Amino acid sequence: MPAAIEMLDSGDATWVRVGRRMLELERSEWGARAFSSREMRRQVSDRNAVIGTLWDRGTLLGFAVAGPGWSEARASLFNVLIDPSHRGRGLVWPLMAEVERELAARGFADLDIDARVDNGFADAIERRYGSRALVVDADHPSPYGPQRTIRVTLPRREPPRTRDAERASAIRARAARRARPRREVAG
């Protein structure tokens, strides 16, 4: 059975549901440099957070958490992790695509990603996103090893058309036609 992606609502209930496993993955990856339980809970509980999760047979295999960044139009990727036993299968990309969709739906234009250099993630992001990726801070030191900050332009999303939206558009068009001045016909 292939892994399934589930987008979760942010909040304390989500932290209760997945927090322990997220911490386990975080600590297995980073050891003493891992985000604290408090920091991870803050990220997941923030009402503005976008949380994508990856599951296989009821087990959380990975997650991505993003939210508002330094400007209203730009989001930041706070954390993304895939269980080491499931890496190298391309699972991060469909997970990221769902997070991007949700961010775009919320009106964000860009996503800033501080990506690790030594594990190849920074290079993979640049390859994956191509012309949508812009390096805004070249390889620089961090407590997590060398990182590269890459800004990814999110695809524009048009809001879905609904009957109500179509009806409102038709009403506006009729009103605009009625408001136009009429030409007098000389006769």
C-alpha cells in the first residue's frame, strides 16, 4: 500500500495526535540539536500553520509544517522530515506539493525554505522547482550544518467557481450593462 498524505488542522488536538511521533522523528534526525518539544508544539498549534503528514498503515512516516514568514505574502517551511527508512523514494515531493497548495489557497505567493546542503536537499529543491526556485541566501553556516535559503514561487490558484460565484458575476455584469450610458439614436 502506498503512503497516504493527510493535511491536518493546526491546534492542540493535532499535537496530541501526532506530537510524540513528530518529536521521535525530529530527535532521531537531529539528536541534541533537535527542536524542543515546546518549539514543535508551538509550530503545530499555531492557528496559521499548514501541516502535511505522510502515513503508512497508521504510522506517521513524515511531516511538513509551514506558516507565515517575515512578510504577509511569504510563508516559511519550519520543518520537514521523512522517516530515514523511507527516504530516497520521492515521498517528500507529493507532501510538499500538498503543503504548497494549501499555502497558495491561503494567499501566500512564496515559500522560503532553509535547506540542508550536506544531505543534498538544497540541490534537490533547486532541481525540483527549477525556475520557480531562487537562492536568496547562498550556503551559510547554521547550527544544523550548512544551509541554503531558497524562495519557491507558489503556483497561483484561482478560487473554485461555484454556482453562487457565477450567479454573483452574472448579476454584476447585468448591473454594469444597465449603468452604461445609452446612445440616443437620431431619427
